[in-house]
Amino acid sequence: MELYITDPLADRRWADLAATHPKASVFHQPGWLEALARTYGYRLFALTSAPAGRPLSDGIVLCRVSSWMTGTRAVSLPFSDHCELLLNGPDQRLQFTQRLAAECDRQRWKYAELRPCVWDEDPRTRFWPSQSYCIHRLDLTPSLERLFQGLHRDSIQRKIQRADREKLSYESGRTDQLLAEFYKLLLMTRKRHRLPPQPRLWFKNLVECVGEKCQISLARKDRAPIAAMLTLRHRSSVVYKYGCSDEKSHSLGGVPFLFWKLIEQSKETGAEELDFGRSDLDHDGLVTFKDRFGARKLLLTYVRYPQAKEARIVSGLAQRSMGRIFSLLPDTVLPVVGRVLYKHMG
């Protein structure tokens, strides 16, 4: 099989493939790709078996990340929780991965990374597990009553009931005001977790490029924002991508309240699944919180060529060391650090 390289932003055939392939997600959509290119300047390319002028029936989309700090590599895709290979069988997977490994050698990339939801190891592909996470998915097809009964009684149900008693208000949309309030809460949350915030431009571009499939939701107490989230939608799947909150108001139940509103709203619009997003395996608090919504927990393993046996250990040590440094920086400096670093972290 001969394989071809195309630009998924300039080639209209990619949008058709991303809209129709059964394995496609919001992370394959042109809006998400455009936001990555606009914000971080990544060069996008797709590998496909279709020559010019023929409809696309398969493809792998990647970003070429060029960094003096972290090396040059190809990633499918940066800042995306997962990104399936849009292929049509195991034979294709072998052919595509072997071609990608050869391209990695030819271009002298540090590595090529794929982020499939499921990966069956095959040494012939030359791609090997690197870092593992978990994802949570909630089936939205049962009734709201059954979904509520599936929530943890003390940690989730009672928090939602507390939010009702506190008369928290709810708002969703894509206005500049909602984006500004969301980002203010994000700054607080990232500081709390000793991490630099993503660039504000990233969220602005997401809202503009993804359009109505991107929503910001906000919980308020007496008009003051206390919790917010940004979600994405593709077909019948809703993805929780970013969340943030004011720690001083956690007792009011703003975060569980927002998730329940998301479940209600998603069901009203015909969604069948809520993707709670990626979690680090050692982030016990976050993993437990998502468990308590009755969602299925699945292992998510990224794969790389060439093999990187120590990737996860080194990454964890580096993150803890950087976290101690970030915790010492003034609040006004952290956004600047984020603008500089995130391009290199993809």
C-alpha cells in the first residue's frame, strides 16, 4: 500500500473523514486542529492511503512539534486526551505505523507518539507503550433518575443537593465574559496545583475554532463565579476537557453541581456518552472523584517509536520538581511562564 502525506487544514477531505469515520472524536475535528496551529504554531500533517483527488477513507493526524527545549517530534495529538488512528483494520495499522517509524528515522525526530484508546501490542509496528493514564466514560442512555442513583450518595448526591439549597445559579455559552471568568478561576486552580496555566489565547482559539461544539459552563453563588468547566462535543459524545474552581467555595458543591447540569444538558441534546477526560494514575483524588459518578474506568496507554522505557518515571520526577518551583513564583508571573512553556510541552 502506498501512503501519502496531506495537510488536514488545507485538505477538505480531512473534514469529511473526521465527520464520518466511526473512530473519530472531537480531537480529530478541524476546529481542534486549527486551535492547535493558531496557538502553538504546530505544523499539522496526516498520513493516508488516498492519493490526491480520491476521498479519504483512512488517516492518522499528527503535529510536528519543534522545540529547542524538548526536541523535535511528531505527536498525535498534543493536548488531546486520546486520538484514535482512523484506520480500517489491523493490516492497515501495521503498514501505517511502519511508515511513520521510517519517517521518524528519516526526519531524525526524537520520537513519534500515538494516543489510541486501545492498543494491542505487536512488535512489528515498532511502537511500544510509554505513559499510561486512565479515562472515565459515563453511559448517558439510562434515565436521569437511574443516573442520579448511580452517583455516590455522600460525595456527589449530597453535594448536588447542597448546591440546590445554596441556590447556585448556572450559565453556559461562549461569551467573552464567560471566558474571562473561566480563566480567572483557572488561574486560581493551576496555582493551587503548582502548575502554570495554559495560555488564555488557547481557550480563546478553542471557542472561536470549535464554535458551538465548545461550551463554557459556570456556577455562581450570589453572582460570584465559584466553579467552571469547558466541554467539547462530537456527535453523541460530550468531552469534559477543563475544570476549575474557587477552593474557598468547595463546600457549596459547585463542581458536582456543574457535572450534574452537564449530564442533564447532554441528555437533553441527545448525547449518549460523557467522557470525563484523562487522569494521571497516581492522582488518587481526581480518579476517585470521577469513579463516584458511576463512570467506567479504562486504561489509556500512549505508544512511542522508538521505545522509551523510562518515560513515565522521568516525567513524574520532572513534574514534581517543577511544581515546587512554580509554587514559589508570584501569581503575575505564572501566566507568562505558561505562555512560554506550553508550546514545548505538546
